[in-house]
Amino acid sequence: MGTLIISLSDETEKKLREIVREMYGSSKGAISKVVEDALKNYFFIPLPENSLL
């Protein structure tokens, strides 16, 4: 398992924590689970042809 350290705006962090709390309460690893699920979904979104990815 890899570890990432990221920076989020205060507004984004607050929204993330609200969503996590609604979905999982305060269970250990909940933020990681939500972020991992979001990234997995993002990977399947078609990107424009001029995208850097």
C-alpha cells in the first residue's frame, strides 16, 4: 500500500470530512476509503484528446 501526502484547500478538506462522516462516521481509514473510491471512479472518466494524461 502506498502513502500520499496531499494539500487541499480548507473548503475542499471540510467538504471531504463532511462526506466521510456522513458515509462512514469516524471509523479508522474512512478518508482513505472515500479518496480511493473517488480516484478509481475518476480513472474511468473519458479525458479530452488534448489532455496531459
